Amino acid sequence: MQYVKFKNGITPMQKIPSPKKNRYIFIFFIFSFHHLFAQEPSTNDLKKLSIEELMGIEVTSVSKRPEKLSTAASAIQVITQEDIRQSGAISVPEALRLAPNLQVAQVNSSQWAISARGFNNVLANKLLVLIDGRTVYTPLYAGVYWDVQNLVLEDIERIEVISGPGGTLWGANAVNGVINIITKNAKNTNGFFAEGATGSKLRSMESLRYGGKIADNFHFRVYGTAFKRGSTTLQDSMTSAHDAWSILQGGMRLDWTPTIKDAVSLQLNDYSGHPDPDGGSPVIAKGKNVVGNWNHTISEKSDFQVKLFGSQTFRDFNNGFAEKLNTYDLEWQQRFHYRSRHEIIWGAGYRYLNHSVTNLELFGFSPATKQLNLFSGFIQDEISLLQNQIKLTIGSKVEHYTYTGYQYQPNARLTFIPNMHHTFWTAVSRAIKLPARIDEEFAISIAPGVPLIQGSTNMKAEKVIAYELGWRLQPHEKISLSLSSFYNVYDDIRSAEPGSNPGGIPITFGNGVKGKTYGAELAFLLPVTDYWKLRGGYTFLKKNLVVKNGSADLNQASAESNDPKHQFLLQSAMTLPGNFEFGVVARYVRQLPKPKVESYVGVDIRVSWKVVSAIELSLVAQNLGSGNHTEFNDSSHPPRLVEQSVYGKLIVRYDKLHNFSRK
């Protein structure tokens, strides 16, 4: 699509609102303080796991059930809590940089372009993102507002990143991948946690969390977190972009196991943010959400899950335009074995979205308020053959959406596990990206009744047929490698079609672009010694998009993405004598073609010292290597520089495992 400047030069869909600057005070009512000194130790200290145990980590995003990472038939990478901690990341997008199969670029202080296997953009819309099963999605442009996806990073158990379609199980918009952020069970966050940090660009960051138990089978945690990041600069390295970003968030989680066969969880989160990508025009971003989940085990071979979530978000763009979204989602799924060879998972879901906007005279959506309904059902059968050495997985998801009617997303996978050292897999999948409100109902006019750009009620769902081939292996007990390749065929990608009036107006959105991408992804895990671990990967991407016959796309198939051909990631984590740790994250990103952004090398270095078991000090330097550099140009702002920075952090943990004695 074309990027259209409006008022202060920013495309309204890209400008993310923020409230007026205020001071906030966190107030925590700590229940039963004596529990602070009688907590169970955490079970999530992954840095102590061997390579065999690391490869035995269970993931759930590939088949919606727990399975070993080493045998998962997908291009999936796992970012553990230890990976995040040792990297020095301070936000969810920074943590996602640790996935070698993602393209992650910082645009300005608060905005990020994040995708997998291409089509990266500030408005990227082919990647499904979930936080504890809650879809973070806006129907405005079918993407993610990364500036409000905030968490206490200490509470993340792992991040599962699938590159490749996931539509059969996860549904629409899982075209090029799925990011599934999974936080810790409240049972594993007992005790007190506090952190504070400040530095040259990270102006301040504070988090408080307390967890305990109401009964032996009933645990809770409450938390609050806030941070403020300073402004980026323009290309002259001296002029501030005035795009400082801050956010405040708090919430709680309850985990209850009333019986050995049942597990119930409830989460509440509330946030208020201050992103300002335009610079000097703060607007409002706030919201709240609740997630409930019930898992019931029927037998060793059968279980079901019920998930319900609701969310409310509000954004005031500080120019008269605002949007409000209420989302309600209910999902049910069941897993069971049929005879001896079949493991079947099936389910159904319903999502209701009520999206409303406050329009401007020459800019807005018609109608201003839209109710969107998404009905879905899926079934998948995993068939075990040849004494479980071969597994054939077939399934499909069917969805009915307000804009597109019925859509189907089938998938077939074949897995071959000849021995414990090798897993070979191949897959053919179809996935779709649903039209957004901007595609169907948006309009910019040059005068009342004279549209310049407008949506089309004939928009189709964008489609991909993906062919994948992968190999996961352990050539040595201390080495893990994963190699995947892909060939994707896309159709009905969004285009900007000129009108028949003089000047080619109105410009109308269409489905006039098609194309192909292919590439490969390599990931590795190498514990060099018991005290030194290396992990990382390399991705290669080639893309060829063309205008379809009958289309006159004004962008010539170039507006949907800007992707590097090569990128490389290496993370090194060392435990040193004297309770010191030394971590390095190095990444190389090849130049982006259009708009052109030069290649760069980014290096983050973290040094930490555990003063006593409960207290940790760390010093982190970020974006070394190429120095101040641009990572992405969104075409509607002057390019911003991501600058070198440094910050210091103090962490206090107190439970049975962490106390004020030296270890």
C-alpha cells in the first residue's frame, strides 16, 4: 500500500498514541508477609540444564500439545528465560532479536518492524503473535502494536517462534510464522522480585513482583512495571527526534489445581503507554485484558482445554482521530487417541471484535463502528507408522470471517525419526491473511465527497502455499543443529490501483500482487564447556514479487516489505569465577533494498555480578559494532538512528533459593 502523509507528516495508521506525561506510584499490598521466608525454589533455571535436557524442552506451538523440541516437525526456535536474562534485553521486541528465524528492526524509540520469512514492515501483518494464548491483534491494519506488548521479562518462561505457516492450528494471519510468548506459572514465581535500571537511553526501568500461595494448590503473583526510553536522533546524529517512549503496566496471575486432573489459571493486565513515533506529539495508548484457562485431563491419552479472553484497547492519536477495540474470544479443543496409531486434536472457537473510530472530516472509516465475527473449527490427525519412526500429520482449519466468508487452511507434514540423533521433516501448508478495516473501509479525501485513497469491499484474503523441508540433529552430545528450507508461493497480496478519474484518483486497494520467496534457516546450540554456551543462527531469504496481469499497482509490488537477504546471530553466555557472568549478543543484518538501509553489525555486551544470592548488579552496553545506525526506514518519517547506549541494573530476588547469603 502507499504510505500517505497526513497533517504532521505521519501516516495515521503508523502513529501510535500516548498519554500526557504523568508520574505514577506503584502501591503493592503484600499478602501474608511471612510467606516471603518460606517459598519453594523456582524450577525454571534453564542455565543448569545439559544439552540433552535442553533438547528435551517441551514446546506447544507446533501441534498445540506438549512435545519435545528435538522431534518437533517445524522450523521452531525457543528463547529461554536464561537467554533473555543473559542478553540484557529490556523489552519484548529486544528479546525477540534472540530468535535467529525472525527479522527484527528498531524503527524509532517505540516502533519496531518484526516478521519472519520476509514481508517486514512497521505495518507487518503476516505474523501471528500470542501472549499466553491471547492474540495481540488489531483489525485496523491486521498487525501488532509492539509498543504496548510489555511484560516483566523475568516472568517469561520461554518464547516459541515458528517460522512458516501455522494456520491449521492457529488460524488466520499465521502466514509466515507464529510467536507464542509463554509466562511462568505462578507456582514458579514465589517470593519477592524487584529490579531497577537507568542509563543513557534507558532513562528508567522499575519492576516489582510478589508471589505466594493461598493454599498448597493455589498460587498467585502480583506485579507492576514501568520504563521510559529516551529519544532517537535524526541522521545528523545531533538533532533529537523527540520520540521518547514510556509505559506503565500492572496485573496479577492466579494458578489453581483443584484436582490432579485439573489446572485453572486467571490473568489480569492493565497498561497505559506514552509512545510518540511522530516526535513532539504525545498521544494515548491504554488497555486492559483478562485471560482464563482450564485444562482437564481425562486420561493419559485424552484431555481438553477451554480458553476465554477479553481485552479493551484505546488509542487517541491527538489529532482528532481515535480508535477503540473490544475483543472477546472463546476457544475449546480436545486431544485423544484413536486406536493405537492416531492422535487427534480438534476444536472450535469464536471471536467477536467491536472496533470503533472517531473520524476526521477528510480521513476515516465508514462505518465508524464495525462488528467483526470470526468462527473457526479445526481437526488434525497425527498417524504413527513404522514403530513411531514415521509420523504423518494431516489437518485443516475452516474459518468464517465477516469480510471474506469461508476460508480453509490445510496442512500435511511427514516426520522421519530414524534414531535419537536425527529428525527429518517436510510439510505443505496453505495459510491466509484476512483483510483489515483499512483494506475495506478506509478513505482519505481531498475534499468532502472527493476520495483520494479508499478501501475496496471486494478485497480477498491474501494466500500462501508453503513447501518446507527440515532437519534437526545432534551430531554430538554437546551440539544441536537445526536446518530448514522453504519455498512460498503468494497470491492476492495488497496493491494500490489507480482510478479512472484525472490524476488516477481515487486510488483503491486491490489484490494485484503475487510472488515467490525461498530461503533457508540455520540454528545451533553449542555448550562449549559447562560454563560457556553459544547459540545463534543464520537466515537466507530471496524474494520476487510481481504485479499480476490486470493490475496497475502504483507501488510496483514494492510497498509490502523491506527485507535483508542475509542475517546472522551469535549469543555467547559465560559463567565466570567470583559470581560474574559475561554475555555477548552479536548480529549482522545485510542492507535493505527499498528504501535502502545500509548493512550493520550490532553488538550488545552484558557483565553481571551476583553480590549475594539475592542481589545482582549488571552493566549492559547496547548497539556497539557499527555504532549509531538506521535499522529500518518506514518512508513516512525521516530515518532515525539507533544509538549506542549503556545502562546499569540492580536486581533483588528473595525466596528460599535466593537469600542474602553468599553462594
